[in-house]
Amino acid sequence: MKKLIYNVFLLSFIIALTSCSNSDDSDSQMEQESEKNFASITINGDGFTDLKLELDIVDIVDVENDRVRLDVRNLEGYRITFTLPAPVEKKQYTMIVYNNTKDNISSMSIPDSGIFLSKAGGTLNINEIIEDGDCKIFKGSINVEYDRQDNTPGDITVVGSFEIPSECN
């Protein structure tokens, strides 16, 4: 009987140890996911010289009138947003002067510098759309010029690449 109790205890101990080990693995996977950068950009102009940023928080929002908003940001407060016609396709989107009721627009928020709105002519390229069931990953590049929202002098240019996952239905 003692041997049976000992074996049950030993088996329980091994199972508990294995469970903790597996839980540590999933924690590290979650940490890796949370450390993933969805966009790498460089800002130039208005006092910025090759300011390189990694943006690691992403939202894809369906907005009214068949539009999609791609929003990528980081905890420091840097944010870049693109509004495109739905559905998002593999192609080059040419930005227009920012008007919140239109497609092909972008805005950039920079801490302590304000909000910048897209000028005409910049581009967002969707080079690849990877589909896995209802899930999609949009890969591409950006090269967009922005004016200050308050119309004061100080344009910026943002270039970079992105890999933005959609929410799965």
C-alpha cells in the first residue's frame, strides 16, 4: 500500500512539474507574440532625422461606408493610421489630402509634436496578402508625406514596412 501511495505521489509530482513547464512555454510564446513588431518606420523632417520606430500594437477596424482602418502604434504614443476602401487588396494605394470622409488617407500621431495628416501622392503598397481561413496578414511598405494638422510649418515623411494581421472571424 505504501508503494502504491508513493507511486501515486510521484506520478502527481511529475504531472505537476510537467504542467508548470508547459505553462512556462506558453508564457514565453505569449511574450514573443507581444514583442512582435507589426511595422518598422523611419520619420524625417520637422526636427526628425532618421527616427526609427517599431510599432507593436495593431487594430483593424471596419468603419462605415465600406472602409477599413489599419492602425499601428506603440506604448510611447506613436501611431500611424491608414483608411482604405474595403476589401483591402494587393495593390498600391495612392494617398490623397486628408479628409476624414474619404479613402486613401493617413494620419500620424507623434508625442510632443502633434498630429500629421497625409498630403497627396504618398503610397501604401500591399505587396502580399496571406490568407489562412478567415485570417489575413497584410504585408507591404509605406512612403507617405504629412502636413501638420494645425497647418503650421513642419512636414514629415514616413517610410517603412509592415506586416499587419487581421482579426479572425
